[in-house]
Amino acid sequence: MLNTTSRSKLALAGILVLATITRLLGIISRPIWYDEAFTILFSEKGPEAMLRGTLGFAGVGGAEPHPIGYYIIVWLWMNIFGESLFSVRMISVLAGLGIVCLVYLISRELFDARLARIAMLFAALAPFQIHYSQEIRMYSWMAMWLLLATYAYVRGAKTRAWYWWLVFAVSAALAQYMQNLAAFYLVTLAFSPILQKDWRTVRSVFAAGAGAIILYLPWLVKLPSQFEKISQSYWVTQPSSSRLFTLLLVFVTNLPLPDSWLTPALFIALMVVAIGCYQTFCTIRARAQAASGGLWILYLSFAPPLLLFLFSQWKPVYIERVLLPSGATFLIWLAWALTSTKLPRLVGNLALGLLAIASFLGIYQHVTYSGFPYGNFQALDNTLQMYAGPGDVIVHSNKLSLLPSIYYDRMLPQVYITDPPGSPEDTLAPAAQEVLGVNAKANIQSAVGNATQIFYIIYQESIDEYRTAGYATHPDLAYLTSHYDLAGEDTWNGLLLYRFSRKP
């Protein structure tokens, strides 16, 4: 017969195994996309080249808008374990498992071990967390360091031990080296003791924050040029208030979802959040002992998104994935509100059932989704290898399909039509293009030159955008069909390959 301690350890091990399984689902079968391909191709060039591609003059400021901390991790990892999708995605899986463990540790410090296990289970099954625990980008690592900073804050405020503030400083700096927008969560976290009127902790946070800034200083001095790049050309648009509602969908089911799923998914998100808010209000009104912890973790769930939203009314930088740590604290808050606030059992079971449905929907969508901007680039490469010959030209309508194609085949000569200079889509600066060794052309005419056979790659999404704007088709296709004969066409769930031959 297992004692309580053994059962608890067994439960924790089981949840961690479950978290590992959910983060490995589709890790090989899920298509690669532009951002992931960029990470691999950029990181393989090494630190010196990455610094040139990040800080090199781009016409308006720095080139690549993110710090190179995560890229350094990927470079080191790939030199040991290789560049397969499974290998490189495992970097994010490890950080994602770290997030799950930190959710448990934070919850246990704020509440108790039982609630911590429930919160950990929520994190293991949360589609938002699962997605970015697999994607080859810096967000899971940023979230892990921010949650470690949160845990260090809780421990430091409770024990007053100096070493926890050292952990806070180091983890905060590391989070900033992963993603500049980590600052929005850190500012909110650092403001906590002022709201709590814990003046002794204010002094500790100030000292630890100064230490974090010193550690981050080598990159902080480069931040203005990177910010200038974002200010001049960045794909993010000013968010409307509706983004605050869709954030609930992101936290509960993640996005995108099929249109037919949006209404039930939004209903589930609003229902569980409404129940959680009502229970939070009732617990505060009853002056329950755990109310302060629940209110603080709710603050960390929604204050960073609100701060990022308000800042984005001035300079648009609002992207949901940077809110991954707030998504984790949201799960802690839900676990507390639904299981530790005297919620009627029937209502609690209903909320947990709804969360289970939301989790299934989000995980299923994550594993099966292969639409824009994903694509079967392995099949595309096989086709190009079969048909393309010396002197032929392979043209991509934009960089979104180019980099994934290069990942699968470094040898094929491929060019792409560059984005209009200074436009929101113009995010691959000349310095980054040089490091990557990609070939950009100003238009379709200069891309095809005098070639007799052209392979043109485009997303159906791009064609649809032009048709919606009133065009018969994409301008590149209009030019090609008027000057060349269409010899063949292949399509892979929205990724299209046209084969053109010069007219006799």
C-alpha cells in the first residue's frame, strides 16, 4: 500500500510523462514553416554571422529583431544532435517540460501540493503550451525563464534569502536574451510588491532588477537599433479590443481553429473564465486566506497582456505567443478558482469537463493542421528534384515558402520575390539575407530572366488575397501565363507549384 508521499510522487511522474507525450505528438509529421526554417538556417551559420545578421545595418536599423540568445542555444544543440526536425524541436520540448514543472512549483508555494498537481495537469494538457513547447522558436525558453523568475520572486519574498534574488536577476536577464518583449511580463512582476505594499520586497526587487539590467547591458545598448527596425517595418498591426477576447481562446484552446469550432470554443473559454472570476470575487469578499494568492496569480495572467495591448496602441508589437508565461499563470489561477474556492461540485465538474473538451479540440487542431503558412515542403523538394534541370529557374512568390524549401534542399538554386521595401511584410533585411545566402529579386520579370522553364511556388492564400482585392489572379501568375505555357501543376494542401515553359 503506497503512502501519501509515494502516491504524490507517482502522480507527479505520471503528469510529467503525460506532458512529454502531448509535446511529442506530431513532432515529426507536423510541417515546418518559415519561422522555424529561419531559426535553423540562421542558427547554423554560427555566432559571428548571427551577430552580423542581427545587428547589421538594414537601412532603418538592426536587421533580425530578436536577440541571439535562443539562436545560440540552437546552434550549440545542432552541433551536437544534428538538424533534423525531431532533434531541433526537442529543444523547445525540454523548455516546455520545464514550464510544466515550474507551474507545479509556483502553485505549491502559493497554495498547496494538491492544487499544484492539478495546475500541473492543466499545463500538461494546455494546447497553447503544447504548441510552443514544440515549435522551433524562442517563446518556450522565454516563458521558462520568466516562470523561473516568478518562482524566485515568490521564494525570495517568503524566505528573504539573497540567493533567490540572484536567481531572479539571472533568469530575468536570460528571458530578455530570448525575446525583447519579455520586459512586459517582468515589469508587471516587478510592480507586484508595490501593489502589495511589501516595501522590503520592493528593495529586493529593485536590487535584483538592477542586476538583471547589468547582465543584459551588452544587448541593451543594441536595443534601439532593433526597435527602430520594428518601428519602420514590422508585420504586426495595431490590435483592436477584440484581441483581448481572442486571448481567452488562445489560453484555453489556442488558435487557429476551424470556423465551425470557434463559437463552441469561445463559449467554453468565456464560461470557465466567468466561473473563475466569480469564484475569485466570492473568495475575496469572504476574506479567505488564499484570496491574496489567487488574486496575484490572476494579476500575472492578465496584466502583462493588457500592458502589451496598451503599448501596441503606440507601437504595434502585440503577438499572443509572447504571452506564453501569462498563459501558464492563467492555468494556475484556473486550478485555484475551480478546485479550491468552495465551488459547487456540479459546477466544478462542468467546468473541468469543458476544459477537457477544449484541450482535445486544441491538441487535435495542433497535430492535424497543415494549412497556411505550413506546407509539404519535402514533397515539393522531391518534385523539384524530379523535374528541374540545369538552366531552369525556381521562383518563390515570397520568402515564406523559400526558407522551408531551402531547409530540405540547400543545393537547388532558388530565388524569391522580395517584399515591398519598408512594408510591414519587409522583415527579412539585407543583412539577414546576406547571412542566409538567399537570392532576392525585385519582381517576377527579373526573377525568370531568359529561362526556358520556370518553377513557380506560391500559397493559395496569396492568390486568394489578390482575388479578394478584385484581381483575376496573382500578378506574377498573370505575367507567367501570358509569356509561358503551363506545363503542369502540383498542389499540397494550399502550397502550389506551377511548371511553365517558354512559348515557341
